[in-house]
Amino acid sequence: MAVIAMTREMGSLGKDVATSLADQMGLTVVHHELVEHHLADRLGVKESTVHRYLEGEASLLERWKIDKQKLSRFTAEEILELAQKGNVVIRGWGAVAVLRAVPHVLRVRVCAPMASRERVMMERLGLKNPSEATNEILQNDAAHARIMRGFFGVNWEDPQLYHVVLNTASVPVDACVSIVRLLAERPEFQENEETRSVLADKLLESRVRAALGDAFASPINIQIVAGKVTLTGTTMSPIGNVDEVVRGIPGVTGVENRIVVVRSAGV
């Protein structure tokens, strides 16, 4: 089952590439509305609040309502669950970052020069002044860069994050679709037992992180191989029933707890 993770610049015609690709290959395109709805439910906020936050348009009050760490964890889990279902094109949402360790996931970036993007956005939005289109594009770019850097620690413009980068000002949309399809159908991007195991472990890791939540003030390292969870790190907080919590997560085959509790000098 094909899994394609795609980032697209506003006005680059990346939406057209994704739609045509899905039509030709029988894939589902994941639109942001679906992901935002699920994220809003889990965060207990309005869907519009999540949308404006991710688009860089949130008010101070809306930004205060969003728990950034939870949003990051929940976003990763949503992406991994979509990838596990397969036959999907996941547009944006940090999918290229979250799924970069999964061998069968094809990572694609669709871009174009600013002048080309301005023309597309002016026509799409019925704008008369190019500066209006430029402002819209720059705001969108900044929001996506912030999310990718803040949530996933990557630069979304880094070509090494992708298997292929396509410039629609130089390569027509139909040619872009043919290129991506050619890659997606190669043996290197076919899932197998090994790659499914990698994906399952990544999804399990996201669920372990969500289950542990904010229980520790210090970062806890989580490593998972074939369902066995190894926890390492230090904390000044009591460990509590961490083992029991982790063992209760479906898919966990074992737990090795190497977390060290450091007592302060006054204790």
C-alpha cells in the first residue's frame, strides 16, 4: 500500500499534484480539515482554534489555549495512524518529518518561484495587487516553517528531507505526477514486514509518549524495537507506576525501565 508524504508551498500547484496522483493511483488525499477536527477533539478546543494556530493566525488567547506539547504528540500519532492504514497522500502536517524513518514512505516536496506562486494566488483569490498575494504566501510559509521547526525540529525547505523536490514552474503538473508515481511504484517504496514493523514501533512510541504525557520534568528517552519499550533518562520526580502504564498500551511486548531518580541534596 502506497504512502506518500508531501509538503507544498502555497501557490505551487501542489494540491493539483496530490489530487491527480490520488486519482491515478487510487489513493486518499488527507485534507487538513480531517486532521484538525481530530486534533481539536483531543485537545478540547474549537476546530477553528487549531486551524488558526497551525496557519499562524491565532490570537494571543487562542495560542494560550493550545498545549503545544500535546498538539505535537497528537499530530504525530494522527500521521502515523494514517500511514499505517496505507494508500494515502498526506499533505503537510509534518508527515515528512514524522515518517522519515519509515523506509516505504515516499517523501515529496512541491515548490515554485515566488513570481509563479503570486500569479497562481492572484488568479485563485481574485486579487489585483501582487503584494496582497505575496503577503498571503509569506504568512503561510512562515507558519509552516514555524510548525515544522517547533514541533519536529526540521527545516521544511531542506532538500535532504525529501526523496524528490519538484518545481512546478519548470516541470508541468502531469509530469510531476508521473515522476512521483514512477518512484512510488518502485520496489524501494513497497511496504514489507520489516518496514511495517518500523512504522508500528514509531506509532507505539507516539502512544507511549502520549500516555506518559507531562509526568516527567526531564526528557525521557524512548526506544522501541519489535514492541519492546526501553525507557532511559533521569528525573527528580517519583517514577510511580510507569511500567504498568506502558505495559497497558496495546502492542507493547515488554518494558525495560532504566529511568534513574535523582534525589536533591535537601532530600
